[in-house]
Amino acid sequence: MSQPAEERANLELSFAPDAGGTTRLSRRYARYPWSLTRPFWIDRAPTGMASLIPQSSSGLLLPGDRFTQEIALESGASAHLTSQGAQVVHGLMGGEPAQSHWNLSLAEQSYLELILDPVVLFPFSGLCQSFAIKLERESVLVLSDGMTWHPDAGKPAFDSFMNLLELRNPAGKTRFKEKSIQGSRQLQTVSGVGGMPCAYGQMWLLFGSDCPEEIAFPVPEEAAVYAASSRLSDRAGILLRFLTYDASAFAAYQRRLWRSLRHSLFGQLPTDRRKGG
């Protein structure tokens, strides 16, 4: 018996390889605010990777909104997911934060890239974003997200940007758990040449098995970017965080990181796809 719409996630996607090794979208379900285009295949490595850009019909989050996304990859599948553009988070003095929850499940020897544009936080807005991740043996996840604020707001006046991430093994045991909270007051304390950074981002490289010792996160040097990487506990992977002075610099740096990381993992750069690559 099918579940009532209000009990299902707002977006449910499953990917599986066909007999020839090409990853196909094997299950799809979308309700407000999501709609879906068809996947496309433009990358040579990893072989058969499917790319998909879920579309948000609203492009915004309101106080009290709660959206859930579930992404699953079967054994041997590979997929690249990205957003179609920045999502605006509106605020209300004393209002509840918006919530966006992602459940990611990767079977053995699967590979997923989830590259999200930064959310734009308006005055008094708050966002709680969580990622519940289960990785099986030899699976790999590349995950990137971030935040900025509306340029007309002057100094940042948003409430908070909270990120929760929990990585579990196939048995359900927690390997790694992380919580970060970015507030406008914290960012106002960071200064340097060119003014105050107004965009914050992060990129995770997570492994279902132990992170290989020889894997190093490429950190492109940029004069207007603060960036640092560190290895995670239990050899779960590598995390890189960065600050930039505007959203354009964020997009360019995130793209450079993603392209450099794909090259280091597979020996080939990804094919240009949208927004100049």
C-alpha cells in the first residue's frame, strides 16, 4: 500500500546500473517544492555516471518549512546531483528556522556527488540542514554546500545556519558525527583585505571503507579565499571548509574544488555541464 504524500519525503530518488554499466534512475518521486528533469550522461569517468538537476519550483524556504530528500544508490551506481541555483531563506523576527533534511544511502562500490549551491539567508532567517548518511564498503560520497546572505542587507543579520552530519556504517553504527553553527556575529569577527567574508562553504569526501592514506584533498590557492582541510576520525574521509568575499567567488572556488577532486579520484576532469562548467 502506498504511503500518504505527507508521510513521504519531498524528493525520493534511487539509482541503479543497467546491464551495460550505465546508471539509470530506477525510482523517482517528487512533490512540492521539487520537480525533475531527465538525467543525462556526459562524463567518461566514472563510467556510466548519471547527472541530474532537481528543480525547486519555489526557490525559497520560509520560516517553519520542513523538506526531506532521500537519495539511494544501488551497488555499482554512480551519480552527480546538483541544484539549479541558490535557494533563498526568508526570515521573520521570532519565527521558526526552516529545515532541510537529506538521507543518503550508498551501496557497495557506488559513487555519489551532491554539489549544492549556497543558500541565501535574509534578515532574521535561520536554516537547520542535516545529512544522515549510510555508506557501505568501497562507496564514496562527495558532498558540498554553503551559505551567503543578501547583498542589500549590509552586515549579516540572519539568525543562524546549522549543519548536522552523521555518517553510519552498514550495521547502523555511527562512525562520525559533526555539528556546526554559523551566526552573523561569528562572521563579523572575520576580517581581512577586501572586507568581511560573506559566504561560507564546505566540501566533504567520505568513504564507506577506510580513507586511503594517499588521498589528499586538493586545495586551490586563491587570494580572496580562506580555506583549510582536515582528516576525519575513524579514517572516514576529509573535510574542507572555506570563506569567500562574495557569492561569485564561492561558486568559482566550489567548482574548482569539485573539478580538482574528481581529477584526483578518477584521473579525468568532469565534463562542463552548466553555469560555465
